Amino acid sequence: RLYLTGLSMGGYGSWDLGTRLANRWAAVAPICGGGDELYADRLVGVPLWAWHGDADEVVPVEKTRRMIEAIRRADGQPRYTELAGVGHDSWTPAYTSDDGVVPWMFAQRRA
């Protein structure tokens, strides 16, 4: 099982590597990053859970919203958690919550 996650610039990297090597990942979890919507359809069928704070002033939340919408338009079913009132530090709740990314990610397996 190979998992891909990253935050901020690593979130951008997660979107990028996720789309470039979509068949490799058991799960992808970009945190407060953005990607190229032209390639979002490659993530259809890949377990994906993105997180972003709606008050992020470093990476605009719209970056994640656009990727999620592009995957959904391609008939994908990504999970998305947008944290109300949270700025750029959306990784703390994503990675430390008992029902957050880490336990979810480790429950995923590539078919």
C-alpha cells in the first residue's frame, strides 16, 4: 500500500503526483494545496480525501474546491473537508483527529 499526502507545497505535490501516477496510490490526501483541474479526471476511482481551511490566506481554498469539483464532474467521489474559520494550518486537524486522514488512509488498499 502506497499513500500520498502532503501539506501546503506538499499539498500541491500530492495533487500533482496523484494525477501523474494515479494507478500507484492506495489513497491520496492533499492538505491545503492545489492542482491542475485538466488532469483531475485521472483521480476518479482513487480514494481521495482533501482538506482545506476556508480562512487560508496562504493557499486560497478555491484551489482545492476547483480540484474537488473537477473530480466530481468526471464522476469521481472524493471526500472533502473544508474547515470553517481555519487558516493555513488545516493539517493539524486533518492529521491529529481520531477520525481524520491517518486512520482513513491506512484503511485504504489498492485493488
